[in-house]
Amino acid sequence: MLIEERIDDINWTANEKIVIEFIRNKQENIRHYTTTMIAKETYTSPSILVRIANKLGYDGYLAFKDAYLEEMTYLKSRFKNIDANKPFKANDDIMTIANKITKLKTESLRIHYL
């Protein structure tokens, strides 16, 4: 299961949600952030990052960050045209959704058989 999917399956506290949104917004740029830097920018504490990592099954923030960055790199390199985590928007019509899902499956198959 992808980290992004696991994140969506957990009930987070208000402060944890703030930090998770920060991480999701920064994506690969999270590489340059320490727990202290994230805590400062989100007006939270560094320990929240450790709690988030632990809830996701990692020993600490660095292990989580490494896995998250690896997942982002994989997804961006494999799915060039469509975001595999969020292939469509809430306001997309049914034909747009069907088209995007078809493209996503096509890209997945093409990469699998290369």
C-alpha cells in the first residue's frame, strides 16, 4: 500500500493534519527539511513528525522521509502524464474520469512490459 493511501486511512490530530498537508504540498522538496524546520513552518513541535512516522509504521522521521521520497520519485518517474495518487478531480465529469483512468492503466501496462 502506498504511503499516501496509508496517510488517508489514519485518523490524525489537528496538528498532525497540518504537518501532513505541509509534507504533501512540498513533496520532493521535503528532502531539504528537518523536523525542526517543519515544526517551525507549521507552528507545531518536532515530536509530531516522529508520531506521524510511528503511526505509519516507521521507526522515525528520517525513515519515513526516505520512504516518502522514494515513493514520490517512483510515482513521478512511472506516471508522467497523470498523478497516480489523484488521477482526477472532484469536479471532473464522468468521461474525463474514464479517460484519465484509461491513461493511467495504459501507462502502468506499458511500463510493466518494457
